[in-house]
Amino acid sequence: MSKITITAALPYANGPVHIGHLAGVYIPADIHARVQRLRGEEVLFICGSDEHGVPITLRARKEGVTSQDVVDRYHKIIGDSFRDLGISFDIYSRTSNQTHKDLSQAFFKNLYDKGVFREIRSEQYFDEQAGQFLADRYIVGTCPSCKNEGAYGDQCEKCGSTLSPTELLNPKSALSGTVPVMRETINWYLPLDEIQESFLNEWIGGKSGWKSNVLGQCKSWLNEGLRPRAMTRDLEWGVPVPLEGADGKVLYVWFEAPIGYISATKELRPDDWEQWWTGDSRLIHFIGKDNIVFHCIIFPAMLHLRGDGYVLPEQVPANEFLNLEGQKISTSRNWAVWLNEYLEEMPNRKDELRYVLTSIAPETKDSEFTWKDYQTRVNSELVGIMGNFANRVLVLMQKYYEGVMPTVETIQEKYSLFDRAAMLGGKHPMVDEYIVPVVKLLGQYQFRDAQFKMMELARLGNKYLADHEPWKLIKTDADGTAQVLSEAVQVLYNMAMLMEPFMPDASGRLLAQLQVNPDANTRKDFWMAGEGVDGVWFELSAGHQLGSSGLLFQKIEDDVIEVQISKLLAAGAANAAAVLAESASKSNNSGIENDKNMNAAVETVAENKPEVTYDDFAKLDLRVATVVACEKVEKADKLLKLTLEVGTETRTVVSGIALHFSPEEVVGKQVLLLANLAPRKMRGIESQGMILMAEDADGKLVFMSPSNAVASGSGVS
């Protein structure tokens, strides 16, 4: 039996974990690890905090604390959250510990001594005021692709373009805000171009059974041609480069962070850690799609060049992204459901979260979480189907048989849950119908479909009770009632077993109510079904004493959900206010100085309007539009006719702003458009929406516009 090393992407220790991380990485990884353990495999499930890199230093600088303070705080928050959710890591380590530092430096020195790296002198941005070189995240500027003014030196988070610092337009230091200068520096580069033909092309090209999104992204990089990538940075925070004359340089975070999987293994298993990374061991990475290149190209290249028998990943089942209430999850905008807050505010509902996020897992495309959908799935599926079935069966068993499994004198075909003739071959037909499909789907990393199939067993049980109504049948056919309830208990037992990797706590509670606890070998036979093992359909014999019933899941009331929606909207409103304030401060349209604008903001607060619900707000379709033409409306002094580009659509809007703006002033502006306002004719012109304006203290209208240029047609929330 080979060893299986399962890794989950190291969460970055500059903030808590949110539901997007859970749906994309940690819950699927946990399900997989639990299933492999149930199958009797030797498993190490590895994770830890990624604690180096520029964003951490930026947060520390902003908060006026040390980088160590930041990572210590978030390492604890993240680790506690994973533990409380029931993520079954064998170890949750961190990359700031000594074991990781030593192993990362040894790994680098091994490659250096083999002559792998290229030592390259290059011109790099330097902040003269701060007195240090600027790593890519220390530089901000305008993206050359989408013109986003807040792009970083390595990536534009708005359009997703991969950048280098020198490609940015109008670069500025994130430390001082000054314009940096170029100075010569030395760094060590991994020659990805040299091994593309000899290794990477063939290795990636030979993968079958990998997800199309993973292979597609890898092949896109390969088709563009790989370039040498720096494995060191001019920074103070990180693992120091173990070379003479390399003061002020650290290992690139994407060099040392994946080594964190290995160092965590060494920390946990100091005597045999190498066995989990060499020989016939198996390696599986669970990551999000933004980490594909690092886990499928850069880290495998490092392991390949290191040699020494290191295994390469067998699978990298990366998922897409989870959106939230119609928007992308954004940590910077606080548009997220944070795991630590969820666990505090929704106590004893960790399995509910696991279930819902697995139900909507972004396995093949981006998906969406909404609080109303969460409520519906919990109430209708977990409470209404699974919980209702379990409770009814156990209550009826207590009522009619004092919780003791009855003896069924005669099997009546009309009450049978399955075709009993099919059992003549010795294999229970329900195994092939329900257990084998779940096992196969899990083996194919299709967790969402596997859970759905598991729920089908609960649906079957509910329907079986509804069809035969044992609470009525008991009056006319006692033996038939015993058969119906006995078979319902068997469904309940097997449902509890299938639940275990998805909802481990609820599974444990249900097994306790049934007063059963199958041993490891029995569980192994169950989870090996269809793979050389006939599989097991659990049946409790007559005379078995069941425990008392209890609700597996509790209904979620509307007021609980409204609190969460209100909290999210408040965060969104606070961010929107900050964006608008930034936009107003940058605007020159009013000719008013910033301090006057701020005073005016206080003096001209509009009267509060009647309260609206989230559903009311959600009906508004707000979009960014670009004015491509504008003209005065004939015989109407106050009206301008605007032609707007809204994505691929062109719209006409009539607006009463002619006393404030000339047509020439308006053309080219980006505006906010209420796009789903019912059309209205004004001076014979059909106006298809409304543009949003604000009024300052002097009665001057100001356009509500995004602070940075965005694509026309973009949604606004």
C-alpha cells in the first residue's frame, strides 16, 4: 500500500479564511482525505499558513505593527477556524518556523550547488525615500491592458493580466508613494525555458484524467513559452537566501511556500518524512485556479531539478471561484463570509456550511453563494428531507417497538424497498444503486455529484415512508409495518455511513442514535465497494436496541438570514462610500477643494427615504456605461440626449443636466446607469434608463463614476 500525501493550498496569513477558500480547496480536500482514510489508505493531510511575501509587510506597515505580529494573529485565527469546522489536517504548520526555514534553504542550496540557477543582473525599481528595492507587490501603477490604476507589479487583479513591474504605466512605490528609480541588483532565476522541451511539455502533455481547466491553463503558459523566473527577492521579510553576499535578499515566496508541504511533513514525521515524498508515494494538491501554474509547472520543475526521488503530483484537482450575492468575493472590499465569524455567529452549524458549499462547489465553472439559497438548502434538504426521514423513523421505532428492531415474520414483496430476486447473486442491489456510484464519483473528484447521490438515498427513504405510511399501516398489517420500518432503518444506517466524509458530525450523531459504530475493517469494505470488493449494505438484526431520536439539523429562520444579509450589505455600503469619497476627491468637475467637498458632504446629506429590503435593492441593475455621444434636446433647455455604450449594447438616455454640463464635457465620461428602469418618453425620445448624479453644497451636479476606468457594461453592487 502506497502512502498518499494530500496537500491543501497554504492560506495566506494576512487575513481570515472565507467561504470561497472553503468551497474551492479545503472542504473538497477534507472529503478526499476522509474517504482515503476510510478506505484504509495511509494518508497525510498537510496544510499550514503561508507567512512570507509583500502583502504581509504592507499590512504590517499599514497597521503599525511587525510582520511577525500579523502572521501570528492570522495563523491562530485560520488554524482555529479550520479545527472548529472539522477540517481533518494531520498537521497545520506555518512557514515562519525553523524547520521550514532550514529545509527551504537546504533545497535552494542543493539546486545552487548543482548549477541549476542563473545569476542575473538586472535593473529593478528602487525607492530612494524608503531606501530599498521594490518587489513586484511594492509597486503600483496603471495596467497596460485594462488601464486599471491600481495594478500591482506582478498582476492586475481587475483583468487578471500577469505583469512585470516595468510594464506598469505611471509606477509608484507602495511604500512612500514616490516615483521609483532603476538600480542594478542580482537575483537567482529558475531556468524554466531550459526544461520546457526536455521535461515540462512531455509531463503536462502526458496527463489524462486531469481537469480541463488545469490542463488548459498549463498548456496556455507552455504555448506562450516559459521564461526564467526569479527565485529570490530583494526583501527583508522571508527566508534569507543562504549565500554569501546575499544580504537583504529572501527566497521568492512561491519558491519556499510549496516547500512548506515538505517541511510540515518533516515537522510531523521527523523520522520518516522522506517516505511521503519519494519512491511510490502519491502526491495530490488541492488548490484554487489562481495557483495552478505554481503547482503544475514551477513546483514540479523544482522537484524534477532537485531529483533525489521526489515524486510529482498525481492529481491537481483545482476548482474555479465562488462568487457571493452576485459579486466576486473581495477581501479588500470586505465582501466575503469569513469562516471565523460564521462559526461564531452560526453556532453548531458547521456541517450545514460543509453541505451547502459542497452542493455549489465551483468544480467546472464559477458558482455563487447566497444566504437565501443557503437557508433553502438547509431547510428543505437537510431539515426537510434528511433530518425529517431520520427523525420519523426513530420516533416510530420508539413508539411501536420501544426502539428494538422487530422480527419480520414474512417478507412481503409489495413492501420491499428493492428487488429481492437481485440478491440471489449474493450482492445487495442497493450497493450498486447507491454506494458504488458515490465511491466512483469521489474517486473522480466529483464531490458535488457524489453528495447529490448520497442525498438521493435520503430522498428514497422519505418517499418509501410516504408511500407506505407505517403510521396507518400499523392498524391493518403489523408484520408489514415491521418490514417497512426495518427497511427504513437499514436505509438510515447506510445513509449515516455515506454522510461521514461530507458531514462528519451529523454522521456521528446519527450513528450514535442508531447505537452502532462499525470497526475500521467494516468501514473499509463499505468504502471499497465496486473496486474488487462487493461492498456492504448495513443491516441491523432483530433485537438490536436503537437509541433515542434527536433532530439532526435545525431550521434556519428568516431573521437569522436577514442579519447576515444586512451585515454584508453594510460592508458593501461602507466600501462604496469609500470608493465614492475617493472618486470625489479626484474629481475636478466641481472646482471645489477637497476640504470644501468634505464639508459639503456633511451639509447636504439627503433626507432619509423609507427603508427597503435586500430583495428591493437586488432588483436594481446598476451598470457602468461610457458616453459616446451627446447633444441638446431641441426646445428643452434642461435636457441632454446621451448615447451610452453599455457593453455590446448602445442605449439612449435623456437627462436633465444641460444647465450643468455642455455636450462636449460629457462625451467620454464613464457614468453609473440604472439599466432596468422602465423606458420613458421625454420630448418624443425614449429614455432607456437613468444616470446617477450627486449634488454638492452649491447645487452643482457631480457624476457618480468609478474611481478607475472599467469595462463598459460592468455590474455595480
